[in-house]
Amino acid sequence: MSSGSPITILSFEDARHLVEQHASQIRARGTETVELLAGAGRVLAEAVLADRDIPPFARSTRDGYAVRAADLFELPARRNVIGEIKAGESLERIPSRVSSGQAVAIMTGAPVPDGADAVVMVEYTARDGDWVEITKGVAAGDNIVPRGAEARQGAVLLDRGLRLNDVGVALAASAGKTKLAVYQRPRVALLTTGDEIVEIGGTPGPTQIRNSNSYSLAVQIQEAGGEAVLLPIAPDEPKALRELIALGLQSDLLLMTGGVSMGRYDLVEPVLAEMQAEFFFTGAKIQPGRPVVFGRCAQRYFFGLPGNPISTMVTFELFARPMLEALAGQAARKLMFLHARLKKEIRIKTGLKRFLPAILAGEFEDCGVELVRWQGSGDIAATARANCYIVIPDDREHIAAGEWVAVMMR
Ligand code: AMP
Ligand code: MG
């Protein structure tokens, strides 16, 4: 079978940007309502607004004494203690006014009474009956968060398109949201190809291997907010492959693994071309994952991910994830790498951007990264020992120990 698809091999950055461009035009699926805690990891389909000012009253951030700051020009200062305010104090029990010469004992989280404009920490005071001696001055505003300083009533606390984490859930809780509107999870069809691949429950023949890609991808999909739909393994035969691709195109996104290299039995591209697919790229200058394919067929996006297990994992991370996140309703975000010091030098050929399995180790501010020894992009065992990838620019032949390198965490 001859390939009907044009060959377009892009730089890593161009390929990534092209995916981002398509992702920005995607619409999420419908919405559903979930309990607050079930919203963790989900994408907000509505903005969460402040139902009142935050904080709802001028809040003391310390245990101490509420005073008028301008009063404390001479130290130590003796002040008459006219009351005590604990957190949650009822309004009637709060002194209506703090005047010159007075102080009010106040606890963390309690409302600051009118007239007071600062809180002296209890550590700088000595109590003596109805009197307190203050040994340290304060500026107006010290140890007080003014009413509405964190958010005004009606302000947007959490934007639509945000994927909720612990902080997001806490903020929604503070605004009294017991339920949240979130986007439905996109369904991602997984189609693995190859006559040598058998299902994990089966017994592989002497030249066969078990399907691992569908499982790594299912985990990555779940983690990115999608739902994996595993299709049967496609043989290296056009008719069966075509039928399974057609089935996969009924999901929101189709991911295929294997069959995208230049081999005689790499049939994914020719079959898709026959099905009138558009191809946006058919390769990227990266390693692992060079033969990665991105396109659209029957109004569905698809990726052909190279079959080598680490190529599959890396190309999902680099290209499929932003598309999946967009389908999940998540706001676009750029891919960012961290930096770490290289522990052992790297020598490599130029021409491809590399994402090589590595171990970041150390403690606190003192850590470094080094490559794991591996047998290439089929080596799942070596990659299982890694916790990141070192990202090597395509023009670097040698990176010395001690240099800073970009790192993509896994
Ligand atoms: P391909 O991209 O089809 O040329 O496959 C590249 C390599 O990845 C071959 O060694 C395949 O056996 C292997 N491979 C392909 N699909 C899978 C899979 N689902 N699980 C594990 N290995 C795979
Ligand atoms: Mg194959």
C-alpha cells in the first residue's frame, strides 16, 4: 500500500504550537453538576464568585491587642483594656469604639473593632489586670486584613476552565459552594496496532509482546482529565485497521499507537489518507517519538503515536495532552520545563530535540539530575526508574556536568 499522506516534519516547537492552535479552537463537551469534593481534578464549567466580601470583616491575623497606631509614639505605653474579642465573637459583645488610651484584647481571626487600626502582637505586651503595657510600636494596618481585601463580593474567585486542586476546592468551600458545575470528561479512544501485540491476559508467542501502550496511555488520559476507551488490537492489515479507526473516530479524540514509522507494515497513515484524513504533521524532530502524526478525520482529531513504549508516553505528554485538556474544557497553558544541575556529562548527536529519561535526586535546594542508562525508547524498565526527562536542545553535542539543563517532570 502506498502512502497518500504528504510528509511534513516539523521542529518540536512548531509541532507543539500547531497542536496548541488547533486546541484553542476546540469546544468542550456538556457539563454536569458534582459535589464539591468530587470536583477535585475536574474542570470548572462556571466561574465561582465571592458570595460576600473576603474577609467579611477586618480580621486580626494575630493574638494581641487592637490599638490606635498613632497613639504609640512613646514606649512602653500603658493602655486600659476595655474588652476581649475572640474569633466568632457576636457583634453585641464587640466594643463599639477604641479610643486613644485604650486597647482591646483580640485573638487571631477575630473582627477588629472600630477605632483600632493595628494589632500589637501579644509577645510585645505585659498584661496587668485591666491594663496592658505595650513595648513595641506598630504602623497603621499592621496585623489586620481589611474587609474585602482578598476579594469583593461578586468578584471572580475561580475562573471557568480551571482544573480544581486543593486550593481551588478550599476557595469554593469558602464561598459556600457545596456543588459545582464541571465539564464532562472527554472520551479518548485507544487503538494499538501490530501483529506482534497481544492482550495482557493472553499468552504471547515467542516473537510476540504484550500490549503495554494502551495501559500507559489510559493512565495518562485519566490523569489529564479524560476517559479512556480501549479498542481491540488492530492487526497490520488495512481492512481491519480501517474498521477500528472508524470506530475510534466516534470518540472525542483518537489515539493510535504503532504503525506510523516507515516500515512496509506501518499502515496507519495510508489507511487514514484513504479515509480522507487531513494531516497537520507526520513527524517532529524529537527523540523519542520522531514519527508522531497529528491530523483530523471525520471532524475528529487523531494522533498516531509511535509504538515504542517510551515514544508513546513522551509524545502523549508533548502533543496529545494539550488537545485532551482543551476537550476537557481546561484553559490553555504553555508547556514549561524546570531546570536542574546536571550531575554527569551528556554527549549526544545534534539534529533532534531529546527527552531522555533521567533521575532527579537530592534534597531541598540541593539536587541534581542524571540520565538513566537505557536501551532506547523500548526500555520501559529503565524508564520506570526515572522520575523525569532531561530536555536537550537539538544543537547541543556536549553538556558538561554542573550545567543547568531543562527538565520535564513525569
Ligand atoms: P511500530 O511503531 O509499530 O513500528 O512499533 C515500534 C515498536 O513498539 C515495536 O517494537 C513494537 O513491537 C512496539 N509496540 C507497538 N505497539 C506496542 C504496544 N501496544 N505495547 C508495547 N509495545 C508496542
Ligand atoms: Mg507496528
